[in-house]
Amino acid sequence: MCNTIIPMGGGRSVCMPDESLFVNRDDELKQLNALITKLDHGGYLPKSVFNIYGAPGIGKSSLLAELKRQWSSGRYRLLFINLHDRGLPRETTQQKKFCCEQLVAQLATDAGNTPQIAQIDEQLQQAPEDERFDAIGAALVRLLEPYKANQIIILMVDACEQATDACFAWLERRILLPLIHEPEEQQTRLLCLLTSQLILRWRQHNVRRRVDLIALEPLSPEATHLQVNALLNGRAAGTHEQPSPESLSLGQHIYNLTFGHPLATKKAIERLVAEAGQPAEYGAWLSQNENQQSLSSRVVVEIQDHAIKSMAGKKLSSENWDILEALAILREFEVNVMRVVLPTYHEKYGEISQSMLLIYIRELLETRLAIWNSEVRAYQIAPAIRRIIARRLALHKPELYQNLRAKAQAYYAKQIETVMNNRHVYLLEYLFQRLSAAPPRTLAREQLSREFEKFLTKHYHLRDESLKQLNDALEQDKELQELLVQHDLAEDLFTSCVQTFYVAA
């Protein structure tokens, strides 16, 4: 959804994001507002380009829209390039023209720009050539220079992954680089915010060194409760009002299906309102297993549709949607674990070749639902989306879900025994599968502690550096801690076992 700006004298309209869908992002707002405050008081930003990245539907566009609303005062000259626009062409030269037209449409509303804008607009109407767009980019940058004396320039570029590599390289070289390439002792009254599903790759060193990252994570259960309350009451979700007990209960039901994914939560509430009757009946409706199945399926379909829209018209095979569902029980995957898990999902994958598996992986990467994590040297599905799909599998095919968990658990148990490098990674994944397979509140503390202590005694030594790696990884694994709490166990159960192992040794 967007709001449309129509420039004076006609020309291309500009689609601005709709801030009505914004959900609680207090930490990110505080961080970015602190930057503006620093610029307002004459401060210097060593990092003036911020790449806001996260999974499809996580709320990047909505965050930009909320910032646009907050920063709409005359002290700032806000410019917006919306690559989410349905009118975005697929060809590089036309994309460059599209970006220039968006900037021209916004700058044309300012008094005093008419002669320069008319000249730039005339160039845009001529036959497209790369050299001409380089000149147009330079003219736009020159047009922005006088603004720095009286205003802070805020440039927002939404959905950078939609641009071709060549178009994004042009934006970086011809727009960003000239705007920020000044001696560090000079005051640069400029802030650039670019959203993308993955971390952007920069070609210009003088841009790269000025870039900082902001990762948008799924919302917490508390923030999801606020979003649910806001969606049901038609108010913005950034407030600090306390939800009612009924709203908290409903919010927990929704969180157990959407795991803090804002778009998924929105779609779940829309479906709930359409099918569940009166608000007083929402809780009872959601407590029924068949309704949870229906809602979960609707959420997964919406996420799939959203992912396809971000793929520039490409389509995923039906087999790859099956593979995505099978892999959703795994926090990390590569070809070897796929060979173990996929035949359990369906026998047709029993003899699948490695080259075919790599093709499926490539298709998943194109959706940006899956990424390559260089730290663990494995592929991963975006956490909230992985949990949503796994939840749907558990509701619709509980026996298959348990079989897949058991197969994954056996795989990681074997890896712990046979692979010394990164053993702590396999141990964490084994524990994750162990806790995920068991229904909530069914694991005894003593049983789980003894099992974990056996692993420590067999595979770790007091002076072993890998023991510290394991302890650090356990402290940072919030999802594993959340699973422990679901079993009414202390979230530091495993780290306490490590400390006990130290003392005993």
C-alpha cells in the first residue's frame, strides 16, 4: 500500500509507503532519531548510510514510512525512491530513468527549482543512454547541494533488492557517492536509509566505509500483543498502552502461529476477523485445532505470495515449496542434511542427485527466504518464516513432523560423534531438535541435564577452547532459551550444566 504524490505540471507520480501498517519498533526509532538529533545540533556522522535489512514482510517499508511521518517537518528535505513500486521496469536503463523521475517529481515541488528541473526533465525525455543518466545524476546532486545550508537531507531508498545490479551500482556511484564524499572534517547534513532483504554489497570504498547495518528482527511476544491490539482497534501500534487480559491471550495464540512476523500477524488477524464472528468469540475460535490449521495455512500462503512478488516475476517449482516445508524444521541446512531429511518427507527424494539439490537451493536463495550464513557455513531460512512453516507442518501433518524431527535429531547426534570441528554447532542443533520434538512441559529437568552432561563428559575437556565456544553459543541462542521456557525449565539450564562441569573438573 502507498500514498501517491503527483508533481506539479504532471509527470510520473511517486508511490510513498503507507504508515498505517507500522508496528512497534521503538529501539530502531530511538537509534535513528538520535542520529537526526545529532545532525540537528551540528554533529558529524562517521556513518551516514544505513542499510536496514531483514526477511520479506518483516516491516522495513513500514519503518521508513513511520520515519517519514516523524521527519516531515520543514527542517528536513526528505527524498524517497520506492523500488517496491509496481511500475518499476525490469530493464536497467529504464530503472535508472524510473529513479530519476521519482527524485525529479519530489524536487519539482520546491520553489526555485523550476529551471533546473525543466532541463533535467527534458534530458529524461530523450533517448536513454548510460552517459545521459550519469549527467542527470550529477545534475540532481548539484541541485541538492544548496539544501545542506538550511536543511538536513534524508534520502530513503526502499527495496534495493528489486533493482538490477547495474542500476544499484549506478545509484551508489552517481547519487550516494557524490552526496557523502566530503572531507571528514566538513559537516555533512545528510542521512541515507536503504532497505533490502539481504545485506547490500557495495562497490565504492568511500561509500562502504560510511555504511552501518540495522537488522530488523521478528517482534517480541509483547510487541506482537501490541500489534494484535492495534489491528483489532484500528490504531497505530507504536503506543505503550497495556493490552487487556483477553488481548494478551489472543496475542499469545497469534504469536504461536506467526512468531513475531509483522506481515504474518496482520494477515492472521484479517483472517480471524473475517471468519471468527464477534470479537468475544475470537479466543474460543482460535482454541480449536482445525481453525489453527486454517489460519496457519493462510499465513503461509500470504508469505509465499509476498516472496514471489519480490522475485521479479520468477516462479518457484511446487517441489521447492515441499522442500521448503521439509527444511523448515532445521535452523541450518546443506546438501548432507537434505539427503537425510528429504526422503523422510517423501520417498521421491530418496535418489535425488546433488546437482538437483543445488538447483533447489538456488531457487530458495532467489526467494530470499533462505540465505547463506558464512559463520556456520550453511544455508538458513529466515527464522520467523521457518518457524511459521514448521508450525503449519506440525498442525497439518503431526506424524510427518515428528518423523522429520527424529531424523534430524539422529543426524546431529551422529555429527557430534564423528565431526570434531564446530562440534558445538551440532550439539546446539541436536538440543534444538530434542526440545522442539517434545510437546511443551513434557521434559524433566533431571533427564535433560543428565543427557547434556553425558555429552560434556564424553566430548569436552576443562581446558578445551571448544568448551568456551559452546558456553558462548548457548548464552546467545535465544530460540533455544525460549524452548526451555516453554517446557517450564530455566532458560540457563544448559549454561548452568557447563558451569557445574567446570567445578566438577
